[in-house]
Amino acid sequence: MKKAFLLPVLCCLVLSVQAAGFSDVPEDYWAAEPIAQAVDAGAVSGYIEGDFRPGEPVTAAHFCAMLSRTFLFERLKETGAEDPWWLSAVNACADLLGGTAAGEEYIRLNQWGDAVHQPLRRYDLALMLWRLLPEETGEAGPADIADWAEIPEAYRSAVSACWAAGLLQGQADGRFRGEEALNRAQACAVWSRLQKLLPDSVSTGTEDPTPALEMPAFHLEEDETVQEMMLRVNGGTPPCQEGCLPNGKPKTEENIQALLELVKEGCPDGTVWSSTERFWYQSPKLGGGRGCRSFGAAVSDFLFGEEAPVRESRYYRDLKVGDVVYVQAGGGERVAILTSIDWEDNTFTSCELTSDGKISWSGWAPICAAK
């Protein structure tokens, strides 16, 4: 029978890098639906603080990542993982970048330069999209686009085709305004239109093309202290990129659970994690402590990276896999790391530890109806 416990007094839920939706994308936001579609498909992700920042500009590297994760998935796999994170995506989209600022810089320098990290102009966006469109795509012209005469000759065919296909739309005054930069909300809207136009080209399967970095072992070696272990762990992984875990994998529930399995391998049922000096840990974001406090902080830093900002919540509806639940009641304290959540049954499973206790991976509890 599964061990169960209730949470009679909830001190805090430490949501290290999780967020219940995006705080800056309300339901009635004009791009809420395409943002959700792009996020669900893995084309883009939010920030670790829990927001999406829809108004921030998109760079050529970012848009290449959106395209390569979905429409050019096979190319991305063939390219393989490269350092830095954006290089594989840009290489997968190399033939789409011809004539763009990034592409011209590549020709000039024979390497990808700073232009891939500059805001992507709508002109360059049109060139990239144009090369994905089928040959039979129609064209728009002077009668449709108010600032047609201002569009440079090199971009006219691309703008015309993307306008006619409905991928790119003009402003309220009917002008294309090609010099303007694309923002994150607009990029998701364009991505959504493209996947409807080319549904057979979308490849968003469960296979992840990014090979995982080998994570350092999460267990105490010989006379190692927890602080020394976490210095080893944190020193063995690079700072997390946006939307990624320390091993380079996307921040999905499945990938978080895979890291939890590594924690379980190193600290199986019955592992002692006491409040002695050896088990003290000073987390950069969660502070210092021993026993169950240090265990929760160490696991959280292992899952999401020590640099991940911390969010605290008292609401059960915000729960996500990997969250650390700290409970203080009846003179005792307990930490649970959520390993799965069943919203239909309103239950969750967890890895638990009480003060001076032993680790248990059989925790289970109903989710309280707290709002």
C-alpha cells in the first residue's frame, strides 16, 4: 500500500522554475492561442521566472530554433548537438538564411557572427519563410501592400508570396513595414500560420534531437559532504539556457522525471539524510539548512540548476512535477519533491524526507482543494 500523508499546514511551495501558465499572457491576449500552440509543440518556451515576454524581440537564432525544432526536425537531428545552444539550429536553417543579414555576415566572415543575435527584421523573416513555401504559392502586389514601392527589390518576391499565403500581414494602415523587428508573440503567430499551411511538414514527435549531457552522480561519495557533492554537481553542468534543464534537455515533465530517476538511483529508499553537519547545504537561491531542508534544496538545484530563480506559492493549483513542497506542522517539518501529478484523481506522488529521517519514494497524497 502506498504511504500517504496530508498537508495540514502548508508553509510554502517552492516552485524553482515552474510556472502555472504565463503571468504576462492573459486568456484574452491577441496571441494567446498561437503562443500556446507553439509552446505545446516545443517550438518555443517561456522563461524560468514564469513569464513569456511576448513583446521581446526575436533574433535570427531564436527563430531558427523555432523552425528547426518542428519543420526542420530531421535536419536538426543530423546536425547534432553543438555548443553554443543556438549553433545547431542556425546550421539546420543555413539555406533559409541566404540574403538575410545573418546570411550575409556568414559569407563575409565564413562563420556565424553577431547578426544571428540581432532582432530579426520582417524583411529577413519573409526571405526565410519564402523558402519553405511550395512553388505554387501565389503572389501579392502593389494593390495589396501600401508600402510596396518602399520594399527593396531583393525582398519583393518573398514579401509578396508570404503576404499572399497569409503568413505575414500588414499593419493597420496596410503597410508591410519590413524594417520592423519581430517580437515573440508575432513569431508564435507566424509559426502557427505556417504549421496550418504546411501540416505535413511539422515533425514534433516525442523524440528529442538534443543528446543529453551526462549528469554528475547525485549521491555522497565516501566522506563527501552535501555541500561538496553539490559543488561537484553544479560544477559539472553549464548554466541552463532558456527553457532547458542542466543536462541541456527541454524543460518538460518527462525530462524532469528522468532527472528524478537519477536522484532515486543515487538516493534510493531508506537512504539516511540527517541534520548533522555533513548534510548542511547552502543553496545559492534557497538558502542554507540541514536534513530535509538541504535535501529539498539540493534536489531542486540538481533538477533545474543552481542559478534558477525561485518562486513561492501557497496555491495547490500551481503544483508541477519537480516542485518542492515544504510542510511544517505539529512541531515537525517535512519536504516532498513531486514526482507525478494526476489532476483527474487530484493526487500526487512524491519523494519525501522528514527531519533526521530516511528518504522514501512512495509518498502519495490527495491534492487539497485550496484555491
